[in-house]
Amino acid sequence: MERALYGPSGFYRHPDGPAAHFRTSVHATPLFATALLRLLTRVDKALGHPPTIDVVDVGAGRGELLAQLSQQAPAELGQRCVFTAVEVAARPTTLASHIQWRAHIPEFRGLLIANEWLDNVPLDIAIIDAPGSARYVLVDEAGTEHPGPAIGPEDAAWLSRWAPTDAARVELGTTRAKAWQDTISQLRAGVAVAIDYRASGAATLTGFSQGREVAPIPDGSCDITAHVHVESVAAAGIEAGALTSVELSQRAALMDLGITAARPRLDLAAREPLIYMRALAEAGQAAEILDPDGLGAFAWLIQTKELPAKTAASILPTPIPPNTAREQQSTRGRMPG
Ligand SMILES: C[S@@+](CC[C@H](N)C(=O)[O-])C[C@H]1O[C@@H](n2cnc3c(N)ncnc32)[C@H](O)[C@@H]1O
């Protein structure tokens, strides 16, 4: 998976970028950036409006989210922001020069966003032959699976802590937990948000190419993704010093940040047809990122460091009970493009 996605001719090194293959909330609408800008504004206030504030996007794709954030930010805030994209792929030539482009997460004070990053952190799969005996699954470039060696001690520890005891095949969350632990280790003060589809124990390894789901064959021709075990990622962040940890659905988070899919009043259509049309289009875009059967079902894991507990509580979106059992159980993954 590592080689297929990030090797010299890996999928994410291709020039076309994620937007050519699937649709994230960033591609769906600039309203997603609007919501994150509101979160950034709260973080800035909690940090006392510092002279500089970091805005880091990990797994930044082609830098689309940072470009939107920097465009939408009011001048006073925008001038204090240091925008940094962290990406394996090369910097796009068209990206505004004030957006920094790096291969590794820097130390940061401010807000870090990781939208659909952790699901692309390579992971191993284990098959459990008998109680206490787990082996890695090996796969060749034609996609055929073979039983491999016994799993190592770190994966064994993850398995015994997090996997259901009756599981026969497990997507091991060790690498994602470690990736988030390293992320939170770089947080000096502020907030880090991971937004992704939550694992529920089912097998989720999937391939994506040119807008369609395909077999996850690790030959560099397609994206390979698997749902994220959010609880173990949250625990790793806390081990790295996160003081507050909140987890909620994207729908709940975006609603708290002021995104609404309410349609404009019909009488506006006659008085201000252009404003009405724009508001109607925005309501449609908001509905897509709030959809409890789609992007709205994604999990937001929000962790903070070095913010007084009261301040952290006041700036974070409030978890609300899912409005339907369906929303709670939804494990919707990557969206076709
Ligand atoms: C699914 S795309 C998400 C793109 C973007 N965040 C969005 O929401 O549209 C995942 C991105 O994470 C990048 N990525 C994966 N692992 C990375 C790592 N360790 N460091 C930097 N970027 C990484 C990939 O190259 C890819 O562009």
C-alpha cells in the first residue's frame, strides 16, 4: 500500500490529484472552508489573537482547502495566518506563493486539519487463524492474497486492545494511531481536527479510480483506502498530550459552525431572483456535506493542547446525540467523483 500510493510512480504522485478520482467535502463546496474558517476564528480568539497563527492542512491534495481558507479569511486574520500544506505529492505550480508546501508536519500553534488523510495512511491486515494466532495478509500486484508471517508485537498489542474478540480479519489501526500521535506531538497550542470515515469492524479496504470504486489492487493504478478506527486514534492523541478530545459527526460539527441547508424563502425569488438562486445553490451544497447518509456521517475527531479546559470547551463544536440511529451507524466511506 505504501509503495502503491507513495512510491516513485505511486498513485498519489500522479499529476492529476485526488479530485480527478473521488469527491471530498473540500471539492464539494467552499462552505466546508467557511465552516473551518469559523473554527479557526474561535481558535485565534482562544489563543488571544497572536501575531502569527498556523493553519496546517495534512494530506492537502492540491492545496485546495488552504487556497479557499486564505481567500475567505478577513484581511486582518489572513495576514497573521501562516498557511502550510503537508503533502507527499509535488507542489502545484498554480498554488499561491504565500502557501507553504512541506513533506512533514511542522511544530504548530493554531489549527491543523486532516481531511481524509488517515484513511490513506497505509495499514496492514491480519487474519486470525485461532485464538492468539494472527498473521499478516500478503497481497501481490495482481491483487491475490496469501497468508503471511505472524504479526509483530505492536500490531498484537493494538489487536488485543481494540479488535473484537471474535474477529476473523482485522484492518490493523496501528499505523493510523501512530500517525495521529506524531501529529499531536507537533501541536504546541491550539486544535487539531481529523475528519474521516469511521471503522466499524467490517472489512473496508477499497480502491478508487476515475470516480469509481475498483478492486484495491496495489499496483499504483488506484487509490487504496480503509476506514479509520477513530477510538484508537483518539487514544493515541491523548497519549501524545492532547488535553481535550471531542468526537462528533461532520453533520453535528458543521451545524455548530453555522452551516445550514435551509432553503431561502420563496418570496425572495420574486424580489431578488439572483440572490435567491445563489442561496438555493448554497443550500444544495450544504445539504451534500451535511448528508447523514454521506459526507455528514464522517467523524470529526477534535483534540486540543495548551488551551484552558473552559476555553477549549467553549470553542469546540458540541457533540449532540445523532438525530437518527442510521446516522450513528453509518460507515459511509469515500465518495465517488
Ligand atoms: C484523500 S486525499 C485528501 C485530499 C484533501 N485533504 C481533500 O480533502 O480533498 C489524501 C491526501 O493525503 C496525502 N498523504 C497521505 N499520506 C501523507 C503523508 N504521510 N504526508 C503528507 N501527505 C500525505 C496524499 O498524497 C493525498 O493527497
